[in-house]
Amino acid sequence: MVLINENYLKLPGSYLFSEIARRVNQFKAENADADIIRLGIGDVTRPLSPAIVDAMKAAVDEMGRAESFRGYGPEQGYEFLSEKIIENDYKPLGVELNTDEVFISDGAKTDTANFPDILGVTNIIAVTDPVYPVYVDSNVMAGRTGAFNAKGQFDGIVYLPCTEENGMKPQLPTTKVDMIYLCFPNNPTGMTLTKDELKQWVDYARDNKALILFDAAYEAFIQEENIPRSIYEIEGAREVAVEFRSYSKTAGFTGTRCAYTVVPKEVKAYDSQGNAHSLNSFWLRRQTTKFNGVSYPVQAAAAAIYSEAGQKEIQANIRYYMDNATIIREGLINAGYKVFGGVNAPYIWLKTPDNVSSWDFFDTLLNQANVVGTPGAGFGASGEGYFRLTAFGTRENTEKALERIRTRM
Amino acid sequence: MVLINENYLKLPGSYLFSEIARRVNQFKAENADADIIRLGIGDVTRPLSPAIVDAMKAAVDEMGRAESFRGYGPEQGYEFLSEKIIENDYKPLGVELNTDEVFISDGAKTDTANFPDILGVTNIIAVTDPVYPVYVDSNVMAGRTGAFNAKGQFDGIVYLPCTEENGMKPQLPTTKVDMIYLCFPNNPTGMTLTKDELKQWVDYARDNKALILFDAAYEAFIQEENIPRSIYEIEGAREVAVEFRSYSKTAGFTGTRCAYTVVPKEVKAYDSQGNAHSLNSFWLRRQTTKFNGVSYPVQAAAAAIYSEAGQKEIQANIRYYMDNATIIREGLINAGYKVFGGVNAPYIWLKTPDNVSSWDFFDTLLNQANVVGTPGAGFGASGEGYFRLTAFGTRENTEKALERIRTRM
């Protein structure tokens, strides 16, 4: 008799964004004329920029000619792309990497969810609370947690609350943990850590032989000085951290799909005898067995991000979104909301007024303003009473949404 | 202290194709002038056909305009593609499916390797021997096997030998198994099962509440009558089988990356209390959490396969490859080799002469004929003494390779 993976039975109800889609669809069915503005799921709206489109089409043309056709590529990705990543995303930060420390993939969601495949199931994980749900759910599926409890959390996970009280900055755990998920600039709070603050985490990991899974998907949106763009700017991080990055938000690749993960050769995990093993070779083995590389035209498109024209175009898009962030942030402040984020990140995290629950605020915002956001409770127990808006809408919709929030809420 | 997944330590040495690459690179370093012909890894050589190129470029253009830009798509894939799959790949076989039973992905390797994520780790797996290594290695990684033993097999796996004696057709297991991997037309032997033969497996699975993971990646190459193209042509298969298909070989997508997996709603697996659960909803949960869908232009390219022009073009490519298969098959027979496959599949499986080991034959073939093939032993213990050649080379190279085998071996 074939058995299922019973860990899946621990997962409560629907996945956050499916539940949002369900409620929005129900509202639409009952209000066919409503002009709904989505500032929820965090999908971008700016099209692929011309340099990227041209490069991708040229690569498709190459695929149509026998002499330039490319079949299976390296599972780890083409060097033409990993070289550009190192040169443009890391060298300017003073971070040296080799191409075999960079793994091109189809998404940071895929990578953050799959990376624990190579780690033991008894590791204790720590996550910030609120947190991107994929970190938690993928570990539940893998059996790295206990049951879903009455607090709306999973037994066995160490949650690190990020609230108004601590300025949305997680405190070091008081019990030992083995795998620590950090995402900065943060989804959903939009907040960042300074280099000194991040260094505390690297030091903790070194002292405890822990692993940091650092999600830097939003680094391109950093506007201020002294905010680390990569965890490898912190001394010693190469020994204890893997870093996930994505073109989804940076270059509008949510529908094009390309990302990468950095696994320095120094990063180690241990077997039960205490022997150290390089995670780089484990991840390579995992990827060569369970993945077949990213579509060549997609990798060619990603490489074009680093061209002079590509850089100019994507920086213009980032400015566009960050101007949206300012509109949302200032609009909410002027309307009397308490807000976080939106300065170095495309996310604005607001405190719901009068302590209403975040799903109630979702329903009110949808009904009265016809604006879709993301309830903070969907990101964890400490997200209750908070709400996320994203800067990825069009300018027109963003302005309209804030106007409606001002006048209808 | 962060622990690694110790199951990875059970995996011996390199992955098959990495080892081949290593030997070929070494040979090239020592014989810079050698004109090496690769009939090994099974990568295609025909470029993407014009209908596919045009559709993909048009989709990239859509991505470059705000009004037609697509961000996150459904993780399960776009309905425009799953509808075409159902209409073209299944309806003509008398198989009815709904779009939510089709999951578009970036590759059959990815899907066959990841699908067991939703299944219990105590399930006993059965694989044919020889077998596509990914089925075995992914289950080793998941902890579904014991150690690698002196026979070159993993303890705990039920191997079903496919040899000259049984005409490369696996016999039903004599002990109970829970997960059965079947790939027909087969990689590496190139052999097929009849509907009656496949029905025995479906009946076994129904009688034993087992699951069949049916890899139909090569169905497009079937030339003869009465060979099932889908396992769902067999009565009752909807209750016990998932089916993996791929555009890699069918339409030259090895570098473009698109495939799909069919999970009928009737397919069940059981919890430890014996309650049945629909694998369709488990797989949907897995994919929505750990995957973010296939690149839109890639899905648009895949949809073009089903256009009138697309069908004409890919059928011409399939004929081209199957003509290569005939050249290889007949060339080998005339040269005195015992061969299997190559009639309904792009693979030709030959018995090595004088019982030399398959890696020795690999080295001899590389050294004397400068032809790269795949040693049968790489596919399992019963593959020892066999060797795989593929029909995916160019016509010129295929003819040249056979001429060299005739004259230099």
C-alpha cells in the first residue's frame, strides 16, 4: 500500500495567496462592476525592458538554427550568466566568488523551498515572525516540524517575533537553532538590518555551527547607505550562509522565471559523527539529479540585465516602483496609519487601525476601497494586526488606491 | 549544529553523465584533433522548428508591452497549454482529462525526481534494471533505500531485471512493492510493452494499492500499432498511475525546458490509518509551495507544438531521428551486434561483444571510433554488458559513427 507523506496533513487550509484569490474571486462574482486594484501578491506590472526582450528573442532565434541550437545546458546554469552575476552583483561589494559557487535556477521560491532537501530532518529551524510562508511550509512538508498548534504556529519551529516593539528586527534565539531563515530587505515588513545587526547573526551561526539561509530577493530596492546588499559583506558569512537572489522583482521576471543561489565552498553541514561536508557539492548533486537547468533564452535574457542598456532600464523600473512605495508610505502616514518599510523595499507594512484583525482589514479594504492587499496574519502569528501593500502596481492604480484609502476607509 | 541529509552519503561516485563528461574531456585533452561524435547523453541536435520559434518570440514581445505583460502564472501552468495537451495528446486515445489534472513543469526529470516528495519515506520502490538513474538517486536522497551494496544496487529497492532472457520486459515483483517506476518506450533499452503486458502492471497496482510512476517521455517515437502511448489507455490506470511526459525529445526542448505530469483525481495514496488521499491535491500543494510555474514564453512555445505547422515540423524531426535509429540498428546488426530497441524509441541497446564490460566498451568505442555512447552499467547492474546509443545525432554524424564502428571496432 503506497503511503502519502503525512507531514502534508499538518498544513492548515489553503496557502495564503490561494485564499486571497478565493476571496477576491467571490467578491468579483458578487460585484461584477467593481474596479479592483491589486496591491497584494507582489506581482510586478512593468513589462520586460527592451534590452531584455531583444536578448531573449535573439536567443530564441539561435535555438531555431542548427548551428547555434543549444540542448541540455549545465544544470548549474551557463557561465556566461554566472560570470556576469559575480562581476556585477558581488565584485562591487568586495565579495569574490567562483562560477561554481553560483547556481542559476527558475526562482528563489523554488530554491528556498528545495535547498533544505540536502539538510537533515532533525535540524531545528528559526524563522522571523512574520515570515514568507514558503520557508515554513516547505519545512513542514519535509518533516522538520511538529503539529500546527493553537497559537497558529508549528511546534518545533523557533519563531523570532518582529513587531512594533523591536522595530521589526528579530532578536537572537535563546535556544539553539540549526537553520536560520533571514530575508532582508524583508518580505513582508519592508524593513532592513544594518551591517552590525546582520553581523550578530553571522557570529551566532559561527558560534553554533548553524546555517543562515539568506533571502536577498529585494536587495535591488535598497536606497540607503550602510544597508548590506549581500550577507557576504559580513566577515565570516562565507562559512555559514547561502544566499538566494531573484530577477523576479529586480527585472520583472515573475513570469519569465530566473533566479540564483550562492553556495560558497566554505559553507559546511555536519553528519552525525560530526564530520563536516561542503554544502556546495551536496547542492550540485541535488541539482544535477533533480533539475535540468534554466531555459537557455531565459538565461540569455537574464544576462542582458547586466548590459549597459539593461541596467539603465531596470534601474528606471526600480525607481518607478520605489516612487510608488513613497506614495503609499506617505499616503498612509497622512491618513493616520502607522507604517513600516517602503524605504529600502517595495513592501509597506501597516498596522491595522483599532486593532482589527488583518483578515477583517483585508475584507474591509476589498469591500470599501476595492483594493487587494495581503493580511499580515498570513505571514505568521506576529503578523496579526498588520497588513502588507506592495509598490508593484502601476502609478495610476497606486495613486487611485491611496486616494480610495483616504476617502473611503 | 546543522546536520546534512546523510542519505546523500549513500550515493556512490559521480552521476553517470558527469563521469562520461569527465572521460570525454580527458580524451579530448589528450587527443585535441579527434573528431568526437556524441551518441551518448541523448541530447537532440535538430533546432527548434519555425512555428515554435515564432510563437516564443511573439510571447517575448507580449512580455515587453505593459498591456500584454504576464507576471506570475498559475504554478500548475496555463490552461491554454493544458487544454491543447488534453485535446491533442489524450482525446485521440480515448482518454478524458480535466485541465486541473495536468501540471506543466520545466522537465520530466524534475517531476519524476520531485513527485515522491508527497509520498511516505517507508514505501518500497520497484524499478526496472537497467533504469534511468534519476528514479533511483532521487529515492536514495529521500531516504527510501538502504546502503549501496556489493552488487552495485541499493538495499531495500526491488530491482526488476530486463535482460536478453526476458526480452527486456520486467516481470511482476514477487514481494510487495508500493511505488513502481515504469518507462515505456524504455530508456535505455528502447523496448516497449504491449497493452496486455502493461495491463498486468495496472492490475498488480490495483490489487496491491500500489502507485505506478509512468514515464512516457518517448511516446512520440512509437511507430508500431498496439503499443500504448499513455498508461491511461489501460482500464483502471486512472486509479493507480501518474504519467510524466516531456517536450524535450518530442520537440527539441532539451534546452528550452517544458514537460507535464498527469495526476488524475482518482489516484490515491494512504495515511497510516489507511485513509485514502487524492495525490492530485497533494501535488498541487507541493507545486504551489515549491515551484512558481514555467516561463510564459516557454509555455507559449510548447502550445505552438500543437498547431498544424508545429505538428508537421515536429513529425518531420521525429522521422529524422527514427531514420537515424534505423541506420544505427541495421548498421549494428550488419556488423554482427545483438541489438534491442530502435523501432519504437530513439534508443538502441546493444550487447557488448565478447562480454566486455560496458565501461570498457565505452573506452574502446571512444578511443577507436571516437564515438561517445552510454555504458549500460550506468543504468544498473543488469545493464552491465550492454551499451546505449541514441538516434538524436545529426544524419551525417550517425552515418559516420556507424561507418567507424564497422571499420575500426
